[in-house]
Amino acid sequence: MLTIGVDIGGTKVAAGVVDPQGQILDRVKHPTPSDDPRALADVVARAVGELRERREEDEIGAVGVGVAGFVDEDRATVQVAVNIGLRDHPLRDRVQERVGLPVVIENDANAAAWAEARFGAGRDSDHIVCVTLGTGIGGGLVLGGRLHRGRFGVAAEIGHYRMVPHGRRCACGSHGCWEQYASGRALVAEGRDLARADPEAAERMLKLADGSVEGIEGRAITQAALEGDPAALECFASVADWTGRGLADLAAILDPECFIVGGGVSDAGDILIDPVRLSFARNVSGGPGRRLADIRVAELGGEAGIVGAGDLARR
């Protein structure tokens, strides 16, 4: 059976036809309605309709929708999705009545984790923790081969684990959350702080940002780091250290077989992952006698949300 996976982001709704092997056979994309939450179901239904028109009748069996927000235990209601203005929104029913197919709603990070577990970097493991280092930190847990959602559907919000008591203020309202120290936002903060304190050391990053401290973004830091720039590498070292510390804490609680690290920050590859592994080994409880989880780079990239949502719908 073929399914359609939909990935709702802050700016675009991406959808694709997903086969049982996790391959995307066809895809479409539309802007996310930014000022009318009720219109979201119309956009999703439009994308689904376009994809169905290109297939044989009855070839599509179900639709899975990934959304960046809290999704309830029934995979029906988006409890809150700040970036697209949803609160207690019955998205499953609204999409289902428009498309006439079974619909499953899932948190986007959970969908991506499931895709990596089934078809990506975790396909040979039953106990994995996915960590997405983007603007913030997202997460997903596949334990014993099953997606772990928690009692109320909102497990694995690992970015808001408090790493530093009374630390940096987070958009969630708390202080010291992990994503304030190990994320794309944290990488940019490191780069800009270094440039303010020592513009000469940060010369390459500033050049890539047209000379503006506030213009330093993750892409410029990553490019400079890949070129071997010491200041940019220092920024990555800080983020990698905090990432490894967080993984060590998660290992103490969950004891996974592997961690899969994805998101935009992971595009730096070994520049990030090698020091993450060192930090993890240095901070994990149990000392040198403990078996360490593998730390792997995600394989599916931006397709993971579509693939995971589609496969979850099939199940």
C-alpha cells in the first residue's frame, strides 16, 4: 500500500507519496497559511489531492501528517503548535473529512525519528534516540522497535530538558534549557559573542557576514569551520561539548543502542560529531567499563518527516 506523508513547517507544507520501502515516489509543496489556522487543512487536502490525481484510483491507502507541536495521545488534535498558531486544533478530523482517507497526525520530530529508525541511520537498531539540532532541539524515541510517545503523546521534548539551573532564558518560558546551549541558535550566539569580544579572531566569519556581527548566521559559521577557521571551530567545540553532555544524561536514563543526530547543525559532519563523541564519552556515567551508544549522523535529511509520517499512516 502506498501512503502520503505530509510535513507541515512554519513556511511550507511538503507532501510526498511513500512506498513500503520508505522511498518518496512523488512530491508537492505549498506555502503554509500563516494567518488562518483553519485554512491549514485546506492546504494539506490540496497537496494530497494533487498527489492522488497522479496515481491509480485506490492506490493511496492513508495519510500521515507531521507537525511541529504537541500532538495528543490519539494522534488527532494538535494541542499547541506555536509556529503556525494552532491550539487544541482537531487537525486529523478536518483533513480526514476533506480527503476521505484515514489520517494520522504526529509530531514532526517523532515522524523523522521513525523514518530514521525504519529506513535511515537506525535501521539496524531497536533502541534509538534521535536528536535534531536545528534552530532549537527536537527529539524522538524508538525503544524496543516502537515509537515512544508517552502517556499524553508529548514525550521526547528533549530540547527543554534543563541543563543549567537559572541559565539562559528560553522561548518556552524556562531558563537553562538544553537547546539554549546545543542548537543552531546556540551556535549563532557563540559566533556573535566571539565576534564582539575579538573581531580580529572572528575575521573570517565577519567577512562571510558582510562585516556585520548581527549578520553572522549558522551557514557562515559552518562554512568558516569547514575551511578550518579556528574561531568557527571554537564555536562548534562549545556546541559539541553541550551536545555530548546532554546525550550522556539521556544515556543514563534511556540506555539506547545509538543516538542519531540530524538537523541543520549536523551538516558540518565530523567537525561536530567527532567532538560530540568525545564529550559524550567523557561525561557519560559508568566510567570506562560502560558500553557506549553509537553516535551517528542522520541519513534522510529533509525527507525524514515525509517518510516517517507516511510510514506511520501505513501502520
